[in-house]
Amino acid sequence: MKKTVVLKELRSKDTKSLFSELAISRKKLSELRFKASFRKIKNYKEINFEQKKIARIWTILSEKALQELKDKEAKNVS
């Protein structure tokens, strides 16, 4: 899947579903690392893909938290 499609899909989700997606990705990453240690994995690029997906999810969660903080601050100023 292309990066932009993944980003659009992740940005459209709310924080609760992003945290569940994060848990799933972390579990998948640990399974991939375990398989890699026993040479049972065929495509090692999947590990990098999952790492980047986790980083993207954290970035989106941070952006949403900052936006909520700015919205609260704007309400307090008004």
C-alpha cells in the first residue's frame, strides 16, 4: 500500500482506534522479529514497514493531542 493511502486511512480514525491499531502493529512487529530470529520470514522488509507504521501512528496521535490542546486554549482565551 502506498504511504499516502495509509496516512489518509490513519488520519481518519479516532484516538481510540489508533491506540488499538498501535497495539496490533506492535504485536505483529514482535512476531516478525521472532520469526526473523529463526529465519522463518521470507520478506524482511515487513519489519521496516511495521516500524514505520508504528512511528506514523505515534505522530498522528501527537498531532491530535496538540490540536486538542490548541482548541482548549482557544476556548479559554475567548
